[in-house]
Amino acid sequence: MAIAIDPVCGMQVDTEKATFTSEHEGTVYYFCGKGCKLEFDDDPATYLDPGYEPQGM
């Protein structure tokens, strides 16, 4: 089982079972749910900024 961190909320996501993913600049990101994916898709730069800290959901 591979684990990724949802860049929006910070939750751990099992990459083998993830339903929601997005590709940005050649990297695949995994999300806990549709809401986090949609937020990321609207403004990936916000969530990839080194100063961004996920607030949890």
C-alpha cells in the first residue's frame, strides 16, 4: 500500500484505492474526496506553495 498526502487537507490517501486524482505539471496528486480535488483543480499554486499548511477537514 502506497500512501500520499492530500495537498489540500493533509489527509493520508491510499494511492491504490484513490478515486480522486489530478495531474499537474507531470505529477499526480491524490485526494481524499471530490471537494479537495475541485479546490486543487481551481488553484493548484495555492496548495503547492511551500508556505501552505493544510487545515484538515
